[in-house]
Amino acid sequence: MEKQWFVLHTLTGQENKAQKSILARVKLERMEDYVGRCEIPTERVTEKKNGKKRTITKKFFPGYVLCELALYDEARGIDESGRKAIYERTWQFLRDTPGVIGFVGGDRPMPLKKQEVDAILSDKPHGVQELERPKIDFSVDEAVKITDGAFMGLTGQVSMVDPDKGKLKVEVNIFNRKVQVDAEYWQVEKVPIGDVFEEAKQGKA
């Protein structure tokens, strides 16, 4: 069976629980033909705070798990409801996984493109970077550009700011959908107003 990569939405903080459950049950329930790799993209980052350095492992796609699945039954084509037929065994397996809410994109999600998978699951090891938290404030609805991590280069709007922890949430367009990405202050930079207008004009062109 041909497997494709899909994004699973999990309960906050239960990414590891969902991943472990999927991988353990694959062998127990003999689901190898339907379920392949299951990944939580992470990176090791060294940051400097109050003159002290610490190295941490960060999820750069919190709340989501990437899973390689045989989801669509190409032999059946279209089901009785007129939608793409799916393997019920795969669907039920995921429904029974603790912590999994569903697919990003609904119950008939689009698989990820190869370039999207490559960007997130790069074979290159993530180097430890020494980064200092910038002394800069952000505000909700402010335009920012992500400068670090898997979503480096994407521009979005700040939707939540936690100044005490130096963290924020940015709404960006990924997989043709708007999703919330967690970031720390040093992982983003403000976008000049002129650049925002320029991008908007290009988007309408």
C-alpha cells in the first residue's frame, strides 16, 4: 500500500503520548501496511538568559504529529457519499489513539507535498545554536517574520504574547491552512509596514 504523510492534530502537550501509542500499537495490531513513520519534529537550541546558557530540545510544531499513512483506498476510488474512499482500518486505528483529535484538513485531508515533508523532516542534523533573547516587545496583530526553525521565512501575525516567558504565537499559512505556531522572541523579527503592504500587493497580483 502506498503511504503518504499527513498531519495529525493532538491535544496540547500530548504529542509524545500520541506518538508512543501509535508506534506501540502498530506492532500489536499488525498495522505495518497501513502506518509507517510517526515523527515529532524537534531541534536542540542553546539560548543565553541572564548570562547563563542552557540547551533545550524544542518542538517546533507543538500540537501536531506527522504520520506516514495508507489512508486512501485508491482501488475503491469514491465511496457511497461521493468522497474519496478511505481505509476504515487506518481511520479507526487513529480514532482509538489517545491524544489524537483528528487530521489537519478534516476527515478527508490532503497529504503533504514532498517539499513540505523535506522542509520539516530534514535529514540534516539540527546544529546547536547560541542565541540570546532580544530585548524587544511584540504586540497582538503585529506582522512578524519567523527567522529560526522549520518555518523560517514565513510571515504571519502575532496572535498571543507572553512577555514574562518571552514567547508568542504566530498565525501563519501552512499546508494552505492558517495554523498557530509557537515561537520565542529570538525566533522572529518585526516586519516593516512597507514590506507588509508590498507582500499584500503581490498576493493580489
